[in-house]
Amino acid sequence: MTIVGAAAAQTAETTTTETFVTAKPTDVLSYNLVNLNVTNNADETIGEIKDLILSEGQLAGYIVSVGGVLGMGERYVIVSPKAVKITYVENDKKWTAVMNATKDQLKAAPEFKYEGRWER
């Protein structure tokens, strides 16, 4: 039997996707970042990472809380991952987040609100 036409043009496509991957020692886990203080180059605490924004599988931003005391009066801003340097200090066994900004600059940034599809 000979198959002609469109049926003959069909071929079985095999797609290979990785199901399991490994973490490299240089990778960062999200729990290391959430609630991590953000400091500036003068070692002043200017905010705290509260959440991560993922877009199409890539880190698109950090949601940083600014101002407030004990959760009262705080507001959230989105900071580009390129603006924050995340490092692990081996001697101190701790993570750090440093950005070149002041607390006032973060307070003046556009506010992000947990509402709509992001409501908690």
C-alpha cells in the first residue's frame, strides 16, 4: 500500500524537553531572597524583597517593600533584577542584596499593589 498526498508528508516529530534538572552551587533559591533586606552602597537598609516577578520563565523583577513599621504604612515597588546585586557571603553564610539607590528614591518609585490577579 502506498500513501500519497498530505498523509505522506506527515512525519512523527519527537520533541525532547528536560523534565529534571540540577541546581548549580551558584544558583539562588527564591526562599533565600524573600524577606532579604536590600541595602545601598552606604550599607543603609533601604527596603526588603517581598516577592519575585516571573515572566515567561525568567526573573523580571523584585517586589520591594519600602517604609512602614511592622507592616504598617509600607508600600511596594518593583525593582529590575539588573539594579540589584545578589551575592552570597561565604564567610558570613548569608545572602546580601545591594542596589545603588536611596530610601527616598525607592519611596518615590511607582507603587505596586497586590490587587486583581495578584491579590493575596
